[in-house]
Amino acid sequence: SICYSDICQEKYPKALQSFVLFKNFLPNKEQIFDRTFPENEFTKDRISEWIDSNTAGYVMKFNDRFISVGYGKTHLALVIFRKDNSKFVKKYNKLLSNLKKKHDYSNFSFYTSDIDSDEDAKKASQFFLVHDKEKLPYVCIYDNREGNVKYYPFNHKLEITEESIHNFLTAFQNGKVERLVLSQNEDDAENDQLVYAKKNIEFNSSVRALVASNFHYEVIDNDNDVFVMFYADWCEHCHDVMNIYETLANILSKENHNLKFKKIDMSKNSLDDVKLSEFPTFRLYAKNKKNEPQDYPGNAMLAEFTHFLKNQLKDN
């Protein structure tokens, strides 16, 4: 928030025409970018540095800001999910705080969340692949340093203690934690697509579902132009634009039989060589440029999609 108002000036006198960072998870713990300090030069780089240093907390509410800081930012995070906020929140916050104080985990961000607290927490649990509430509390490291998120689950047969989490983090740093690799069954993915098509679309769908095991064959190792929608089932915006993508596929696939439309649920499939910074991402793999796919840069509008594809494929 940029602070200009009289009310803001009264409560935060040092923040006039500056920035206040409000933390939902820490009431009355606002951070102020105090411009009276010499080091707080009013530049893009300094403000960005200040925001980054103050947004990585021990507890962070899952919302659009989390996606930007947590998923979009290439770093490491450890997450603890639980289903009883009052019983566990103090225990786990203290546990993570002690780890930060006693050990060098400066490259990690720590998060905790009550899976039933609100809709944001439910989306967060899906983002971190928590599908079975009986397995709570759930602990997982996610690694997005290379731009494609990787999951490393904690052994839930072990008690969650300061020592066990420290051992888990140490083993991860030494490359001794097994990664969770996801690959949806082809029939299940196609059935999901058929159910969606029957429920939401008046015409036969021209979009085909992909999974990790057939991605290269269906997208790279062929002579077709392939337009892929990378999405996540928990992403509401992805579902909002799905009908537009289906309509686009239905129209353009009739005009260009070599142009194929595919989609893949990245919450159920791991693709090491595909780097994404947001959901949904639309990417064109032209037949003569498979190694140089082009991301669609526009809005989710039929006319803009059409213009992009026709412009990119005009020489094909």
C-alpha cells in the first residue's frame, strides 16, 4: 500500500508518500519503508529488495501475493499443513522459529497453514498436493529454483519435532530425500476432459488432455503445430478461461488441421524440462520451432488468441 491519506499519516507518520506492508498473518505488525533512513533510497531496486526481505515469513497466508512471492520466486520453502489451527499453530511456529535461530536456513522460507481455515488455505493445500486430510499434519519441501516446482515430502511416519525437521532439511541439502514425481494416467486425464466437455461445452471438444508420459510424443516428437495450456486444477482463473480455450480450439482446428490443442494439469504431472512462472500458461510449439516454444503474452480473449496463433504460424 502506498500511503497518502490523513488517516494513514496519523497512524504511520513516517510512511507519508511511502510504503506500508500489511501482514494479514501478523495483525498490527505492519512494516514501513522509512524514507528517513539513508539506506532506504527511493529506487526500484531498493524497494524490491525491501519487499522481498519482509515478505518471507514463518507464516504466510495463501493468496495471489503468495503465488507471486512463493511460486513465482525461485527459492526453497518448507510447508507444514495442519487441520486444527488452535492446537498446532503455536507449536509449529515455535519449531520453525527455533530452526531459523539455531541453523543456517537463510535460503529457505517457512510456511504453516490450517487447511480448513478458509478457501485460500484449501487452494494452498491443493497447490502442495495435500489431497488426503487423514495424512495431516503434512510437511513438504518445494524447490522452484529452476523454475519448475519439485516436491519432497517428509516421512509422515515420523513425529514432527525440531530434530526430525532439522534432519529432513539436512538430508534434502545433501541430496538424500526422494522426490515426489507425478504422472497422471492417460485414461484418467482424458476422462476428466470428457467430463468437463460434457458439462461446459455445447460442441465436441477439440482439446486433448496430456500427461507427463506422453507429453514429448504428443507435443515435441511430431510434425504438428501444438498449442498447449498448462494449468492446475486448483487454479480458479484456469477454469474461468477454459471455455475460451475450448472455443478457440473448436474454431481454429477446423481451419488448420495441423494445429492441435492440448492441455495438461500440472498439479498431477511433473515435467522437468518445462519451466512455468504462472498458471495458466499458454505455449505454442510450432512444428519448425519445437526447441523455441513461444509463450502467449496476451489476455485470455478469443480475438487476441486468434491473432497470436495466425501471426506465429503464417509462414508454416
